[in-house]
Amino acid sequence: MSTNSPAAPAYGAPVTPQPTALSERSFIATWMFAWLLGFLGVDRFYLGKIGTGILKLLTVGGFGIWWLIDLILTLAGVQRDAEGRLLADFEQHKTIAWIITAAGFGLWILTAAISRVFMFVPEQVWPMMPWWQGQ
């Protein structure tokens, strides 16, 4: 007698996630963790990826490279939790996440450029405030 039920995967075989399976973890929380605390691996810990979270913590975000890659993966919507499920609310919040991230990087570049300019301005042209000089 035969049954038409699908065969169970072999022991040790990789389990592919269902395309409709969505994680209960939040895209917004993952994105904020990846952006602000990603160098400490907080985003990985939040997604349940403890081993890579510890590795990311010990390498300070893979010397910045791993931090940037995880941020891009999260913003692109391909970041998954430990069970291989996509983040549920990505479609609702992706535009605002991209805008805020781009604005943050833009402000970082702008302030870095302004501080570089002021490094080369002599004291006679633009004197520092007296409390800054320690007087």
C-alpha cells in the first residue's frame, strides 16, 4: 500500500525554509541593531545567530567590513534569522530605513569634511573659544 506523502529529509540534510515562512523578529529592530550596534554583533545575537554574534563581537564587526555587509544585507531584505526565515515587516519599512541610513552616512561625511577643514585653519584666522583652549 503506498501513500502519497512527501518523504522526510535525510538526517543532516539542509532544511530549506518555506518561501512564505516569515520570522517573528522585527526588520526595524534588526536594522537599528545592525546600524548602531552592529560592530558589537548585537544584530546577530538578536537574530539568534549566537556563534557568529560572538565572532563579530570579538573582531569588532570584522574590523568594520562585516558590520557594513550585515547592514547592506539587512537593508536589501535578504537578512534571515537563525531558522532561515525572512524578516516580516521589511516591505513596510524599507524606504524609510534607506532614507535614514543615507542621511546618517551623509551627515557623517559632512561633519568629517568640516572637521578636516578646521584642522588646517590657523588660530589667527579662526580663534578657538577660550574654554576650549583651557584658558
